[in-house]
Amino acid sequence: MIGGAPAEPPREIAVVDIGSNSVRLVLYRVEGRAVWTVFNEKVLAGLGRGVRETGRLSPEGVELALTALRRFSAVLEGVRPEAALVAATAAVREAEDGQAFCDRVAAETALRVRVLSGQEEARYAALGTVAGAPSAQGVVADMGGASLELVRVGAAGAGADRIGEGVTLPLGPFSLIDPGGFDIDRIRALVHERIKPVAKAYRTPTLHAVGGAWRSLAQVHMALTSYPLKVVHQYAMTASDALDVARLVARQSRASLDKLPGVSRKRAETLPYAALVLEGLIDRLELQGVSFSAWGLREGLLFEHLGESEEDPLIAGCAALGARQGVSPFLPAALDAWLRPVTAHLPEVFGPERDAVLTTAACQLADLGARLHPDHRVELVFDQVLRCPVPGQTHVERAFLATALNARYGGSETTPEPELVNRLLDDQARRRARALGQAMRLACDLSGRSSQLLANAVVALDDVTLRLSATQDYVDMLLGEQTRRRAKALAETLDVKLAIDAA
């Protein structure tokens, strides 16, 4: 429920992704435009291993994939989602026995496989990336086991209208593996040779990296730099940092890679190739930064099925999360409107439009602690907001919202994770977040979280005074001692005087 509107009934939609390296089933629960992953299982089957040399799918990979798909079919039969979207990518598309594999899948599992063209694969990867990060601009690079898709995404338009033409390159690890062994100089030269024809068309400051191998690189970098927030989605690196970690990984032995955090044993085989491709892209596309996306092709398929929407995924996710945990469905919209005279005068952090989006998102979470134990509410709310699987927010924005909700529930200025917050937020961002949370706390406690009572009080802020007033009949009911304490705390954070009187 958003702003008191009736909530859409939840829907369950499944996506089966038959990739060149992994075969995966993801079951999504969709509430309006909020998307939750409720089941996610993959098997690293390696279907594309050897396709470039033999022209055929890996026999061992076929059997592993079919075993996984039979299980996935049984899961889907039990769950019975609204839709099951089944797609195969480069290995099945390029192998001479790809259609025979699809026929066998249909016969043994009743799953009907849609084999995507290279253009379709690039478009869905970009559509999923934009769905998970609406502000994304630059080039999406989706690395699968056998291919790399590049597609430009721009600022104009919405959804699919922002997606340009894509290209598929034979730059997946299975397209680079040499039976003779890993020769770093040969592979580096091959990567540069294959990127060169498209380098000018896809030159960009920012690369949005999609795919399991590159997510592993992000996790390696997080571990090496002791990064405190272990969330890969929208994790950002400078091109220099990305180049350093790519070169480090490319030089490691298989035994050394097995020991790196975030690298599975099967992933260790292909990771050096992915690292060299990233190195080549940084050089050839003249990148300045790399942002990692946990959303890609599967989410692109999902959002095409759902149809176009301009709803912000952050607000949608926070609304669904807040509605599930809270008890006051009309509070968020009333709170957002009531606080505008204050939020308009808070120090600007992300720009006027983005500050407004984050304020709305915070208000959607204002009742998040209602069902939590009061002895642990501050810590639990902070952790949920910081690490919730809601897309459409950078890591800095996660820390901002968590800090705001910490203050909303009376948490101290240090927050439960001061090192993380201080690393991600500057002084001005921390001040705005704390003031926003204290203003939310003032409104919620003044009104008992009742939108009707809140309408009988008014708050205003200028450079020197925070003014709180109530209509004459409600002064005694709304402007009591607790209200004064909450208003005083907010005024002290803002370094202004406090004035409380009747309207």
C-alpha cells in the first residue's frame, strides 16, 4: 500500500536462465513494482565449455544442465507461478546441437526454451540493469560463459527507450580458454583484438558490469580493501582500482584463486579470463569508473513481462517493505507532506530531485520498527535499511537512509556502525540524514502515527528558527513535553532556535 492506496495482490514469476556457464532458477515475488527474490538456485554446468573448438555443447554440461532443469521443473510444478520465462543464451545459440538440447529439455521437463539472439541478450541485460539502477548511464557489459554483450544506455526516455543497439563479442571465458593452458600475454592480445572493432562506438566514462564472474571481482576488491558493506549491487570502483584488482586476479594461480574471498572453486577457473576482459575494456573504452550490477538479463525478462512503469524502484521497494512491517498505511504519505517545510531547508546532499526521492523513501520506512522488539529496534531497523534487497540506491544512499531511520527510532549520533557510516557519508550527509530522522521521530511521536492528528500541527524551518504550532483545539493534545523534547533535539541538530506556540 502506497499512500493509503490498496495494494496490488502479490504475484510470483519465475525465470530460468540457461547460460553458457550456469543454469539458474530464480523465483520472484512481485508486489506492485517491488521485486523480491524468494528462491535462487544455480548449477555451474559449463554448457559452453569447448563449443568454440567442437561446435557442440559440452556433453558433461548437457547432463548437468538437464539434471538441474528437471529439478527446476519439479519446483515450478509445486510453486505454480503466474509465468515461467525460460531463456537460453550464447552457448545454446551457437552450438550445432543447441536445438537438439532444447528439444530434449522440452521432452524431459516440459520447459519451452526461448533461445535469445545476441541483440536480445544485450537488450535484456541492459533493461535489467536500468530497472535496478534507473540513473545508470554509459555502457552495460554482460559477461556470460561464452560471450560478452555491450549495449549503450542513455539518460533520455524511460525503460526500454533508454537502451541503444547492442553487440555480442566472443569474449566469455569459454571463448578464450586455450587447451594448451593459460597464457596471459596471448589472451590479453586476443581480448584487445576482439574489442578493437567496437571500441570507438562503445567508449564511455562508466561501465555497468553484469555477470557472476565480475561480481566475484567486486567481492575480491571488497575483501582486499576491508570494505564494510558487503552488497555487490551498485558497488562502484574507479577505473584505476578496477584495473588493479583485475591484474591481481589475472596473475594468480588456480590454488591462490581458490583461497580468495568470494571466489568459488568452479568460478576460479574462469575468473582470470574475466579479469583480462575487464582490463581490456578499461583500456579500450577509456573508462573512468566501473559499477557492478546484480540485476541483468533475468530481471530484463521479468520487467518486459511486467510492462513499462516509471515508478522509482527505491520508493516501490521501501513502500512494500514498510507496509509489510508497519501498522499505519496512511502514515508515509502524510509524513512526507508534513515534513516538506523542514526538508526543503535541510543541507542539500544529492541534489534537489534525489534528496526528495530519498526523503519519500525514508517516509515509506517510517513504521518499519513497529513490529520489532523495542530493546533491539534501533539496531534491527538500521541493519534492515542498510542491507535490504531493494534496488535503485547507491551504497552512499543506503548509508544515508539507514542513518535517517536510526535517528527516527532514537538511535545515537554514532549509529550502530559508525565506521561504515563515516566511510560512506560526509559531514553534511550525516547531518541531513540525522535531521530527517529526527523530524520523522517528532512527527510520529507528536501524532501517535495518526495522519489525522498530524494534520492539526504545522512545522516550519528557516535559517534561524524551527517553529512548531498546533491548531487551538489541539495545543494541549499535541504540544506536550515529549513533543518539546523531540523538537528540541531536531533544533539542536540544525543549530537553530526552537519556537513552539498555537497556530
